[in-house]
Amino acid sequence: MAPPSLDPDPELARVRRQRAARAERSTGLDAPATRAGSGRMLLSVGLVVASVVAVVFLAFALWLGAAPGAAGETSPGRSVEARWSAAVAAATGRPFGVGLACELHASLGADEGALARVGLRVRCGDELVYDSTAPTHALSFVDFDAEERVSETDARPRYALRYEDRGSPALRTQIELDTGKERARLWREGAEPFALELRVDAWSEARSGAPLLSR
């Protein structure tokens, strides 16, 4: 009688391989690979979220600019009042004759080594034609620059000012001022429109006291 064969039965081996394969699938060892398109989808979602955040931030910034009395005024620790003499060069919509005396008053302060704006008022005759601190309930976009110069003869500071305030034309008075060019223009559209051209002194009147900026 021939001895039994030591080789495994082929049919038994095949059944064992099938069982092992089913066990691997049931334990997740053959989980499908992640699709490449899922990375692109996550990137697209991230870009959409970033765009929404940017839009919300821009809207908040515009809301701050539109808040009443929030035309960019600062509150430095020390401030001075600078005054310029001016005169009407041309006027429409206001009973101002050419040569009518005007005054410009700017409150200036020092903020981290630079001049900072606090407020600007323009008066012609008895009428206040512009006040940056007055509430407007309108958008306002302001550009501001100032220079301080200390006289070598009397050591008293004087100031030059460039100031531009543009906003909703039907709701507020707008102004373009450049004392370096010795001119100012004010206007308002909508209800009670007017336009003014002013001749302005290049430098403010000398004031007493120490300069705002350290020397």
C-alpha cells in the first residue's frame, strides 16, 4: 500500500485562499485608495471660504467709514489749533462776494512721530461751510497730510496742510485743500448745492509753545 502524499490537496488550498481573501476584505485591508479629485474639491472649498471672509471684512471696514462722525479723526495725547487766513475767490450758490474773509481751523496732534488729524473747520463770514466733526450719516473718504516748520527767527511752529474729503455728494460738503498751492475748493451737490473757491495762506499763523514733533 502506497504511503499518503505529503502535498496538500489542490482543491483544499484553493478554498483556503478564498477564505483568506474574504477575511482581508472584511477587515478593510483592501480599502479603496482616495480619489485624486477629493484634494481639488477641498482646495475649491477653501478658496470660497477665504473669499467670503474677505467680503465680510471689506463690508465691515466700509461700515466703520460710514459711521456718523467717524471721518478718520484721531485722538492723540497732545493737540494744537492751527489757523489759516483765506478769502473767497469765486462762489456760486452762496451770497459770498469775492474777497470775503474766511478762516480755516485745523486741530493737529502728534501720533508716533507724525502729525495726526483731529478736525478741520472752514468759516466764511458768519457761516460755517465745512466741519469734519459734524455727523453726516454718509460715506467719507479722507486723505490728509501736514507739515510742521519751526521758524529760525522766532522759534515758533507753523503748519502746512493738504486735506481732501470726498463722500456721498448729495449728503455732505466735500473739500479739496492744499495750502502749499494756496487754494481750497468746497462744494455740495443735491439739496442746496454750492461751490466755493478760496485763496489760502501757504502756512498757518505762528503759534506759541513747543512744536508737536520732536527735533
